[in-house]
Amino acid sequence: MQQKLAVVILNYNGKHFLEKFLANVVSFSSPHAVIVADNASTDDSVSFLKRNFPNVQLIQNPTNTGYAGGYNEALKQIDAEYYILLNNDVDVKANWIQPLVELMDSDSKIGACQPKLLDQKNQNMFEYAGASGGYMDAYGYPFCRGRIFETVEEDKGQYNDVKQVFWASGACLMVRSKLFWQLGGFDSAYFAHMEEIDLCWRMQNLGYKIYVNPTSQVYHVGGGTLQKQNTHKTFLNFRNSLITLIKDHPSKGLFFKIWVRMNLDGIAGAKFFFTLQPQHTLAIIRAHFAFYFSIGKTLKKRKQLKTLEGYEPRFENIYNKSIVYTYFIKGKKKFNELEW
């Protein structure tokens, strides 16, 4: 018999997070199943789980295939109407699930949703990875209601309304399982970063909606600002952003936007170089070359998606301006300052 819902935590070398947060997730998710999918951790995660949480189902992936591949592999083994994909560094409190379930149950065309994401260490602040729902600008730059680039806002209740958004955060993402698999799950070529935005965009191309329900709130350790040594994150973000555009955006205006994006990426690379972070400049260059080599495969995926009944690339419910210009030139750094 299919479960109503399963909370699925993907873990890679996160024993320290499991020690800190898993007990709350188990306690406050009852009666729903909590499942940990371990992505071939090399720390003591698996033995810790077996020893301390014997009633939590453990799925052991044979290799680390990242967020996208790891979840795809694990979710194949779980039969539930809804999945809640929860990062291992997220803390929860009582009644975090029910508002999300009620929202999804209220409208069969809502494909995915998220709660409000707050900073686990500073709980009056939004959290970088998702805040109160994700948006996209005209050139495919993602930002959040409560976080634009590096400006993270204080939560004063200003974004407490249940609202349709463009993407929901992979830190705590609730999805319809049937729709997830209809679209082929996450694109495992992404490895990590941007895969939830790609999934949400594909859902919208199939006529579904994405929502945030801030009545539910969770607390994410995260860490949005890239560290200097974290050039792989830079590579993945820049590469995957371009891949997402060419896969999901309508044909009209696509190549102009790609051209604009690549020029803006060049400016970002120059900024890294002149602020003595040339390793990030090189990561952007590598990302562009990786994007060039991926175009053929990405266009095949785009063509295959269009064979789904009702699937048509759309670019709606967006900020139809440049968030780069608005933020850096006009100086508008808060979501409620944007002119729509």
C-alpha cells in the first residue's frame, strides 16, 4: 500500500548533522516515514544510524552520485504519494509537515512546494538557499523572496503569505512522486546545484505550479556564500544555470539570453580576478567549456521532454527584468523593493 508521504534525507559524510538534527526530524514527522539515503559516506554515518536509529529506514547508495543522482537512486525504492526531500543540515519543529500536505492536497496542479527557510544559527534571518520561495529574472538568474545575491533579509513576517513562486528550494522540497517520475526525476548530469530549479521549471512547462507555504518553517545550516576554496560550487552553478536555460526556456529569445548571460558571466569572472580570486575565474571558464560540450545532449533532452503530453517550454511568473542591473546598478537589494 502506498504511503501518503515519506521524508527522505540524502546524506554524505554528514554524521555530525545527523547527530544534531535527525532526532527532531523523526519526532516531529510522525506518523510519516523518515528515510535516510546514504550516498556512500566514508565517515561513520552508516554505523551511527544503525546503532542509534534502528527504526529509521536506511538506503545505501553504492556510489556518491551527488544530490541529483543520489535522490534518483533512493526514490526509486520508496512508494509514497509525496516525497519531502530534506537536507541533513535542516532542523524542524512541531507541525512542520501538515501545512505543506494541506497545500498540496488543496490543488492537484501544485507540483512542488517549500516551507519558509530560516537560518539555523540566526533564526530571525532568512536562509540563503530558499528563504521564502525562489524566483528567476529575465536572464535566468535565480534569487529568493528574502535573499537577493548576498543580501539576506531579516524575517519580520513580510513574506508570510502563501504564494506561487518559480522554484522551491532543494533544502526542503515537497514534490508529487508521480509527477517527479513522469518528468524523469532530477537530471543526474547536474550532480548538484540548480537541479531543483530545473525540476520546478519542467513542472511548470507541463502546466503545474510551484508554491511556498511560510506557515511551515524549518531551520537550515546551509552556507550560501562561496568559500574561496570552493571552486567546484562556482563551476556547477555557472554550468548548470546555462544548461537549465537551454533545456527549459522557450525558443523565442533563448539564444539572445544565452549571449547576455555569458557576457554577464564574463563580468563576474573579471570581478573574481580583480578581487584576487582567479581560481573562481578559471572555474567560470571551465563551466562555459563544459556547457559547450553539453549542448548536444541537452538539446536531445529538451526534444524528449516535448514528447510529453501538454509539455511546452514556458517562462512565466518571473521577474521580467535584470536582477543584476536592479541589484548592482539601481541598488535595490530587498525583494519588496523590486518593481514588477
